[in-house]
Amino acid sequence: MALVNEHFLKLPGNYLFSDIAKKVNTYKVTHPKEKIIRLGIGDVTQPLAPAIIEAMHKAVDEMAVQETFRGYGPEQGYSFLIDTILKNDFTSRGISLEPSEIFISDGAKSDTGNIGDILRHDNSVGVTDPVYPVYIDSNVMGARAGNLESGKWSNIVYIPCLAENDFIPELPSRRVDILYLCYPNNPTGTTLTKDELKRWVNYALANDTLILFDAAYEAYIQDPDIPHSIYEIKGAKKVAIEFRSFSKTAGFTGMRCGYTVVPKELNGFTLEGERVQLNKLWNRRQCTKFNGTNYITQRAAEAVYSPEGKEQVKEIINYYMTNARIMKEGLQQCGLKVYGGDNAPYLWIKTPKGLTSWKFFEKMLYEVSIVGTPGVGFGPSGEGYLRLTAFGDRDNTLEAMARLKKWLI
């Protein structure tokens, strides 16, 4: 008989956003005439930039001609995209990387979940709390999390990010082998300065800790003092893997494209203490389990960096960040405490009147037909908060704020 990976059975029955979808669908059935405004799941609403569409059309035409047709591509990604990424995302910031340190993928979510394939099951893991659920769930699946006890996994070190500490995490109370950092942060929308991030790099250097740095929202940074890449910090290439995404940067949520940086300076260890280059392990993993991101999508991603693409994508990002400003101002006028929204498309709201996250979610849904994301779904420190996203269209954003003001003021 085939035995299952029993660690999957430890997971809660549904992924957070599946639970939300079920509750919203139930509401739709009982309130068919109500217009629901969705500000919960971080999916984009604006169309792809014209430069991206043009590049895709051209790539599709190439696939129809024998001379330019493409079959299997390199598992690591086409050099035309890798070279463009290096030039625009790293060299322009004074960061030196080799093409073989970049791996094109179908998105940051996949890679942050799959990176555990190259890491032993008995590594200790630290996460900032609240936390993007994939970080926790993938470690449960990979046998690193232990057991769920009073809302926390026994083998996970939770590092609280609270209003009391301005959502800036303290160094972990005990040493960890693997540490997840996401900045700009999902779900809180907060950021770390270079000095704050340097503390973490120095900690990792001193403790042989591997940092898994999710920079999926770096394109939304407005403040020049906030780093776009962990590799802006000296020594980070020795301790960090960085994940990037085109999903929110350029609206690729339905296209699926991102990339992961695994520097050759970065090593893991065998039980005997032998150093092993993680770049080689990740390359082996990708060559075995991944056939590469499709050619048309990679040409579309390349167009993000063209002069026209940069301007058009910047306009879309400004559109969403204007939504964030409208929302933050509107929520504050409602008397709510709001965090984030300045360098990220997420707003982290303290629930009023001591309401739990799910209770406030349900009141918003049933009383003003607005969907958010309960903060407790992101971890224990998320209780008492709700996440909203700025990815809606402008009219819905304005209407949502008008409904909330009428409801709360």
C-alpha cells in the first residue's frame, strides 16, 4: 500500500484564502443583490502594460514560424531575461551577481515553498509573526514544523511584530538555522531600513543562519532609505537567498513569472560540517523538477524593463499606491489605527472595539459587503488585525471608503 506524507494531515483543513472564499460564497448566496467589494486577496485588477502585451504578441508570432519556434528552454531561464534582470535590478544598485546565480521561475510563491527541497527536515526555522502562510505550511509539509499547539507550531520560532515595537522584529530568542524575512512585509505593509536589515545579516553571519528573503513587493518602495534587495547589505550573499516576483510588480498574477537569486558564496552544511554550495543544489532541483518558465512569458517579463515598459509599469504601481493613500486616509478618518500603505500595497488595520479578526471580517462582509483578510490567518500575532489590499480599481476603492465612513463614523 502507498503510505502518505502524514505531515500533510497536520495542516488545517483549508488554506486561509479558501476559507475566505467559502464565507464570501455563502454570503453571495444569501445576499444575491449586494455588490461585494474585494479588498482581501492581493490580486491585481489593472490590465498588463501595452509594452508587455506587444512583446507577448511578438513571441506568439515567433512560435508560429519554424525558424523562431521554441521548444524546451533552459530550466534556469533564458539568458535574454537573466541578463536584463541583472542589469536593471542589481548592477544598477551596485550589486554584482553572475547570470548562473539567477533562476527564472513561475513565481515567488512556488520557490519559497519549494526551497525546502534542498534543506534537511531537522533544521530549526524562524519566522516573523504575522507571516505569509506559505512559509509555515511548506515547512509543515517538509516535517520541520513539529505539532500545532495553541495556535503555534512547536518547532517554529515565532518573532512577534507588533505595534508596540513598530512592527520591527527583534532578533530571535534562540538561534535558528533558517529565517524567513519578507520586506516590504506581507501582511503588515511595513518595511526595514538598511540599518535594521543589516542587523539581520550580521546575525546570520554570526550564527550560520540561512535567510530566505522575500522581496516580492520591492517595486512599491517609495522611501530611498529602504533597501530593494538584501544584497545591498554587505555580506548578504554569504547568508541569503532572495525571491522576486513579477506578479505585483507588473501584474503577472495570471501569467506566473518570478525569479530566485542563489549566490555561489552561499553554503549549507552536511552533518559532518562539510560546506555545500546551495546554488548547485538548487540548480539540480530545478533541472529535475522544473522544465522552465515558458518562452512567451519570459519575453513578457523582459519587456517590463524596456523604456516603455518601465514607464507603463510605474504608472500602474502609482495607481495602486494612490489607492493605498486613499484607503489609509479614509480608514484613519473612520478612527481606525492603520499601518503600512506607504511603501507597500497592504494596509494592516487594528480591529475596533476589541473585535477578533474573524468577527471584524464577518461584520464588514455582512454589514458593508467588503472583504478583507483576517489577521489571525497570518499567525498568532495577527489576531486583532485585518489586512486590506490596494489592488482594487479606483471606483471600488472610493466606494469602499465611503461605505466604511458611513458605517463607522
